[in-house]
Amino acid sequence: MNIFTYLLENPDYILEKTFQHIYIFLISWSFAVITGIISGIFITREKNKKIGRIILVIIGITQSVPSIAVIALFFLFMGIGFITAAFALFLYSLVPIVFNTASGLISVDGNVKEAALGMGMTKKDILFKIEIPMAMPSVFSGIRNSAVINIATATVAATIGAGGLGVIIFTGLSHFNASMIFAGAVPVSFLALSIDLILGFLEKKFTSEGLKISEEG
């Protein structure tokens, strides 16, 4: 049996696992985006620098641990299922968003902020009208990296009963069936490429809009 035969014979099953994969990705990644951007902003504020360093170290440790180990660790404490996998994926995809958001905000020219203060802008105005728009390319880069990492790592979620395309891949591995492995791997690659292209389009739109806003501000 080749991959095309398998796809033609099992379209409903593959679609079911694809939707499961998308669902676990969207839930875990969406929370990572929100938490990551807020954390990136928080640790770059002058009054939070000390605690910010601690947060960066803790988050960095998460990325240094292999994804299967992160999921296995949460499995020991939280058991099997969707929530465990989603939480592990959330933490694993958090790192690039936090790091890129923080680095983007830190890289904003201090002279620009000083000039804005001199013009009477509040710190809140500077953050939303100058810092965030100027940091947007870096922020989006982190978001895109996080999305690709999340989609790829979500295949491992199948090992703890969270479903997704990883089920097909691991079933194929256990049966030494190359067609099943490719039937699971190809949709994962397609999803990763698709979300990267979509986010790339949004990045061009929002970064250009963001720069316009900062210039007008």
C-alpha cells in the first residue's frame, strides 16, 4: 500500500486527526501568544528588570529540554489527555514569543523614547504608539517560530492520548508502515507551511501598519 492509496481509503480518519491536531495547536498556541507578549512587555519595564531576568531563565530552561521530555514530565503530574498535552505545548512554544517580544522592545532606540517623553507622551502612550509598533517585526518573528514549533511538536502529543496526526505517525511506526507515517507527516508539514505563510502575510500587513502608526505618533 502506498501513501496515496492509504489517503484515498482513509479520508475521514485523516481529517478527524487533522482537526484534532489543529484544535490542540490553536488552543495551546493562542494562550502562548497572549502570555508571551504580555510577559515580554512585563520583563522589559524598568521596574521589573530583576524579576524579568528570573522569568527569562525559567522560560529558557523549558526550551532547552526536549519536547518529549516536557510532555512526559507533565504526564507524570497531570496524567494523559488533551489538557496535559496542551499545557506542555503552551510552555514549549512560549519561549520564542517572550524572547522576541523582549528583544524587540529593548532594541527600540532610547533617544526616540526620550523625545516622546519630552513631547508630553506618557509611558503608556510610548509603549503602545512607539515601542510595540517598532518591535512588531521581532514580535511576529517569534510568533511565527512558535507556531511552527507548536505544530511540529504537537505530533508527540499522541503519545499521551491527546490525538492529532501523531496518532497516524506512531501507528505507522509501530507497524513499520511507511505509508501511514507519510500520511501523518505530510499533513503536519502542510499545516506548518500554511500557518507560516498566513502569519507571514499578516506580518507584512501589521508591521507596515505599525510603522505608520509609530511615525504618526
